[in-house]
Amino acid sequence: MEIATCRSADIEQHDGDYFLRVLGKAGGIRLVPVPPPLAGDILSSPGEYLFPGRIDGHVSAAYVVKLVSRALPAGMTSEQLRQAFLTSATGRRVQSWRDGGPYHSPDESALLEHPALADSKALHQHLRRIARDIDRDPAAAISECKNLLEGLFKQILTDCNVEFTHRDSMPTLYGKVAQALTLETNAVDGHLKGSAAVATAMQGLASTVLGITQTRNAVGTGHGQPDISPAEPRHGRLAFNATVAVVEFVVQTWQAKL
């Protein structure tokens, strides 16, 4: 019945995430997280109900069960499907549409696990926006990848008491971060050969930072672009995967120095 009575008006947006407001048993209301593409499909529904029918304007619950049974593999029930995507009482995803995706999950705890970043609302907001836009608006997601890196670099430099200005370019900011954290000098503690090898690999991180910045300038949403961006979801995923490589190593190195 919850599916049968679903309406486009039931979609809510909170901090960049989309939720479906569901009226359940005993009149209880809960918010179920949904991926941005699905939220877009629901919002674009032409009628009041997603599944119009003869029962007060919508289909019956029994007909929904029949349709779901036809769509699912043999032996799989709608209840089993529901159990596979449970949410906690707070509405947080326990197992979600982001798990097992074709790209790194924009999971806040995995990327921003440094204690000093726990309350960084700006950085977490960038992650939520990336998750929201990576398929629907990849140009915006690419821009948020650059913003995430820039915000992270500035926070690290502030924590390390290293001066910077708003005019510093992204490569300049990364260079200051690399120097502050001695990313290359002691890449592998107590192992000169290993440090030299990892330092070579980390030269790629500097190139990655430059590449993300240039991609944002070329096909992102910054600088008042006169034309519609040709960026596709695959470009957004590439930018985010590259961002993950930089963020994870920099943050974990920062954390190891505490």
C-alpha cells in the first residue's frame, strides 16, 4: 500500500539528499532515502500518484504485489527486497543504493575520518552534493570535487599554521600541504628506497590535483561558462575517484602525524 499510494509530492530534500516520505502502519511517517536519479523520476511523474488506478486514484496493494513478483527473480519476494535495504530509526542508510556502485561511495566517514574534520560542515556538504549530482549533473559534481580538495587543503594548512592566501592556486595549495606533511620526504618511514618509490607515485597526486582543477575549469560549473557543459556521468565519476585518491592519502598522512 505504501508503494500504491506514493506521490511525487512525497519527495523531500534535506542537505542535498533525497528522501521519500512514507505513511506506514498506524499512521507513522518515516523518511526513506532514495538515489537522486530515482528522486528525479518520481518528481517528474505526470499524475498525482506514481501508479494511477481505480482505488481512490491509485492501484491496489494486491496489484503492486503482482507487478513486483513479475519483476523480481524467481524465489525473491518484495519483503526480501525491502529487508535488503533497511534504514535505521534515524533514517541513516544501513545498506543503501550507494553500496557496491561503479565508483567510490561519497561516504563521509570513509573520506573525512580525521578528528579535525568530524565537524567540518562545508566538507561534508561537498560530499553530499557530489553524491546528489554525480549522475544528474556531473558538471556540478566535478566542481564540488575541486571545492572539496581546496577546502581540505586550506583546513590542513590552517591546522599546521602554514600561511596561504585566497589567490593561491590549487597546485600551490597542494604543494604547501605536501611540504607541511612531508608527504614525499618520509613517504615510507625508515625505508629510503620505499620512500623514493612512493614519492614517484605521489608525483601523480600533484598531477591529479592539477587535472581536477583543469577539468573543473573546462567542463565544470565555475567561471560562468557560456555553454552547457558536455560532461557526462563517467567524467564525474573519474573526477571523484581521482579526488578520493588524493583525499584518502593526505588525510591518513595527516592523521598519522597526530
